[in-house]
Amino acid sequence: MDMPTVRTLRLPQRLSALREPLEQLLYAAVGFVMSGASILLTAAPFGVAWAGAAAPDLAVSATAGAMAGYLLLFAGAGSLRYLASLALLFGLRWALGFLPRHRIQFYTPLLAALSIAVTGLAVILSEGPTPYSVALVCCETAITATAGMLFVKASRALRAGATLTRTSGVCIGVGLAVLYMGFSAFTVGGFSPARMLAFCCLLFCANCLSTGAGSAAAIAAGLVAALAGQPWMLAVYCAAGLAAGVFSPLGRFGSAVSMTAGALLALAAQRPPSPSALALAVECAAASGLFFFAPPEVIRRLGLIRSADAASGRMLRQAAVSRLTELGQALSGIGTLTGEIARQLETIRGEDADQLLSRACAEVCRHCPDSPRCWQSGYRDTADAVGQAFAAVRSGRTATAQDLPPHFVCPRRDSLLDALNARAGTVRERRAQRRQLSQLRSVASDQFDGMGALLCSLADSLAGYGCAPDATADAVSRALRGRCRELDELSCYLDGEGRIGILARLPERHAARLSSPETAAELSEALGEEIGEPQVSLRDGEARLCWSARTPFCIETAFLQRAAHRNRYCGDDCRILPQVGGRAALLLADGMGVGSPAAVDAGLCTELLERLITAGASPQPALRLVSAALLSGGGEERLCTVDAAILDLFTCRLDLYKAGAAPTYVLRQGRAAAIETPSLPVGILDGAEAERTTLSLAEGDLVVMVSDGVTDSGAGWIPSELNALAAEPLDQLCSGLLDAAAARRTDGHEDDMTVIAARIVRS
């Protein structure tokens, strides 16, 4: 179904259209402010470092803003030198424009440092070099290179909208510190907005992160203020940040009041009193009020480090729990069977054959007057004779007098033989029980191994999952919660291939609000990429909806079956899963024989495979569990060939898994080829593994799966027949192959026949 056309753009989309000019303006403004940031009013290389850190498409704006800042803000005597550095840097960037755009941004901070060094050395040579001036130029060069590298990491993290890490957080913190130094020169009626925002940052770090974070931010703010020529602010910031962090358990009110009190105490303790004490007190009180009355949603959005980490962990946990829950439901039937096997292993007990026969011998000899002579003086002869009789019974024969040696003389020989033969049935029964126990243990072990492999493969796939950027998660939340307020859980994640995934859990009665194509269209608009319609699962009054990126490809399918001897039931069973987590699956199973027994086994295989693959399981461990299920079925021989084709609808990669199945035929670029892999059917051996083959296909290619009834009279004719039928509709192609196979049967033997055809097309 085509997605509905969106006729109106919302405000976020309108703002996104202005993103480029806004970024240009922002980079120019930051360059302007950073140019006014100086260390002890002598060195101000940060405007040059910012121009060097700017991406190629923003370099002109950053350079122009820095030049304006050096002309209007910088109070030192070296403004002309910094302007020359910017001009040299711009020329070097232009000369190196042949470098790849994604790599030049990492070289330009070094070019900025080189510009500072060259202009500094030129000034030194013109005025006469001194050790102090040379050392100052070297330090300024190192500061420029370091600051440029940090600015590059900070700008890339902010532009990408990625979750804030410790490294990117430090880089952004350094950038904010430099902005504070440059912005501190601006005052409004004697009050500094930069100091007020610094107090807000202290409150935020102490209240929303931790006491340690508040203390670290306070020390950093004090050091930056001291470097900017305001040493009295070091004690004020440290006292304010420490007080805010210690009293943060009291909430925002307690943290704000304690920070104000700490700052006032630090101001009162200064001798002589600070000339701007009143202004600092007002700024601190204004910052406290701004933080206290800020909406909780704003505080949450600004809490990048802790809240993003918590949100990431929560989203990943929800995604993992949902996937593992679905897999556990699919395995519930096999788990019940395994529990029953364990109970049987505990209840079945029995003596071995020799113990049973020894007991029978003891019952006969107990009341015999010759027993002491036989089992004492004649022990060796008696034991040898009894051992030969035991051997006859254990072999399944009836013990007779001919099985006893001639020298064995026993007055109760006939009674002894009768007692041993009476135990023969019990011996055979115990032996059968032990064989069955051994098989049950093997099946249970195979099931546990299969489930372990299944969970390991799922864990491997989940290991590549990551949290979607905050901007993406917020856009998804607004779109879905705007349509349904009753969402219990909402997760937005990136899978191992970096593709978007959305999981929502809500009451079943509200599922219709979100399962419509209009919801997918709204998500596509909000995220800027095509989102497919959701997969919906209902259980116990609850609905789970899963959206993912729309696949560029899909499949057209058809299948046709014919039962042998016109039976009511076909011994083959097939399933087609057109869309399961970005994959399509074709399943074909052929039970041993014909009629209803074969149909039951084939249906069991495809049903289990469908459930497991739908739940996200890998086909190989899933086939192992299917084999264990057949082995545990009543002790009779139950074989089944299984053929599974898994097609990635993003990349057109085809994975074929075969367990004794007939060849699969692939028509690529007009040429048909047979894919045949020797393998064993499921249910024949413990631990049997399916064989895997991987192919790369493209749009228009055709995949054809057949059961062995189609190839009984030979398979060499199928590729040419496929070439002849390739242009026909898929249902006619299936019918043509079955007709050709039936016409080639000349031995009078019939078998169930199935053909599945799938063609790759654009979505």
C-alpha cells in the first residue's frame, strides 16, 4: 500500500530546512565569542583554533566570525597577528582542498597551530627574540593544536546528535570553558550573563549528575575564571559547586538554596571585598531561580550524560527482553518436552541383567543342601557353569542343559534353568528400557545444546544493537504518543546493521491506533527515512508492535503441491514468510513415506521452524531443535528432509540451509543453476547439522525449491525447463514443473511433489 502524501510540513521540518544557514550563523557567532577569550589578557589563540576545527562547509563562517571578534573584542596588542594567522590558515585550507572532505577536518587544527607558530615567529624576529617570547609562542602553538583537536571532536558529536560519552563530554566542556572566557567580557548593567549561566551549569551538574560532577565543574569554572583574569571567582565557584552537590539529595530547591548560600559565604570571606560582590550575589540568586523553576522535561533533556546513559540502558534492556520473551514462547513446547524427559529419567530405575540372574540363582540355591559344596569347594566350576547360562539368557536365547558344561553336577539343575529363563523377559525389558533411557538422554542433551546455540546466536545479534540518537527517540515518542497515550513501553534502537527499530507495548484494545499505514507514514516523516508497517503480536490482552526500516526489496511467491496416489494428505509441507525482520523465508519439509504419517512429521518441522525464525532465531540452531523433536517422537524412526531459504531483503543475500533436501534452483541473469549440498535428514542422528550455502542475488532473480518427488526421475531437465518458463507467472511456472516431472515418471512409483517459486522485486 502506498504511503499517504503529507501535504503540510510541521515546525520541526520547517526548521530543518533552515538548518544550514542556522549552522553558518552559529559557527560565526562562536568564532566571534572565542576570539575574545584570552589567557591573562596576552594569548588568545582560540578563535584561530575554532576556525581550524570547522568543517569545510563551515570554514568561511567560522573564519569570518573569528576575524570580527579579534577586531572588536580582543583588547590585547596582537590582534593584527591573529588576523594574519586566520588569513594564512584560510590560504592553507584552500591550497589543501584536494584532500578528502571527511579527513581534512583532522588536519586543519595542525594547520591552525602552524599559522600561530609562523606569525608568532615573524613577530619575534622583527622585535628581537627572547627566551620568554619563544616559550610563549611555543605554548600558544600547543594550546592551539590541542584546542583545535578538542573542538573537532565536540563539533562532530553535536552535529551527529550522538549520545554524549565521557570523551565527547570533556571536549564539549572545554569548548564551553573557552566560550565562558570570551563571553565574560559582556556585561549588562554591571551583571554578567556568563557568570549566571556558569552558576546554572554548576546546579545542573551537581543536581542531575553527581556530587563529584558538581565539584569538578566548580573547580573547572574557577580555573577558567582565574585564567580569564578573575582570580576571586575561584573560591566563589568552588564553594557554590560543593554546596550544591552536598545538598543535592534535598532536591532542586535544596541544591539551589545551598549553592546561593555557599557563594555568599565565599564572597563575604574575601578580604578586601570583591568589587562586584553585589552583582555576583544577584547573578547567583537569578541562576538558582532559573534552575528551580525550569520544567522537569527541560532538565531531563539537558541531562545528557546520566539521562542518556540511563535511557540507553533502558531501551536496550527493553529490546533485549522483548526479543528473548518471544524466543522463550517459541521454545515453550520443547521446554515442556525436556522437563518430561527429566522426570522419566528420575522415575525409571532398574537392576542390570547380572543382578537379576544372580538373584534367581540365589533363590534356587538357598534351600539346597549341596549349596555349601557347590559355592565353596567347587566354586570355580559352579561359577563357570552359571556364567555360561547367564550368557545364553543375555543373548536372548532360552538356557538349556547343553549350555551347562558336562562336569557341572547339580541336583537342582532343571530348577536353576527354569528360574533363569523366567527372568529372561525381565532382562530383555530392562535392556530395552536402558536403550530408551540412553536415547532420551541423548535427545535431552541435543535439545539443550540446540537451545544453547540458539540463545548464543541471539546474544551475538543483540550485541550489535545500540541506542538510537536522542533526537530520533524523541521524534518517535512524539509521533506515537501523539496517536496513543496508552503506551506502556517504547524502545527505539539500532540493530547490528545500523538500521532503525521501534518496539511498542500497549493494551490490545488500542493496537489499531498504531497499526495503520498512516502511523508508518508519520514515523517516516518524523525520521526522514522510509518505515515499514509494523509486525503485530497479541498475547494475554497485550499487543507488541515492531516497526523497522522499509526494505528496498520484497518477493513474489507461488507454490503448488500434488499428493502421491491421490492421497488426502500430502507428505510435504511448505511455509512462506514474506517479511520477518527484514528477511523473507521459504521453508519446505518432506516427511518419510507418503500419506498422513509423513504429513504429520513435515508439518511439525515447518511449524517449529516458522515459530523460531519468526521469533528471531537463526536457522541452523533452529534445525537442530527440530531434529531433536523428531528423535524424541515415540521411539519410531521419523526422518524428514528440510530445505530453508532465507533472503535478506536489504542486500539480496540468500542463505540456503539443507538437511537431506533436494537441490534448489536459482535463475540469475537469465541462467538457471542447481545448488546441491550433501547432507543428512533431520531426526536420523543426534547432533546432525544442516549445511549452509550463501549466494548474492539481485532484482528479478528467481529461487525455486522442490521436494525429492520432483527429482526422482532425474534433475538434469529442470534448469532448461526453468529457462523456458522464466517469463511465465509464478503459479504457471510451478504447474509446468509439476506436469513435466509427472510426465517423466515411467517406473510406476509415485511420491509427493511440491514446488515453491519466489522472485525478487522492488518494494
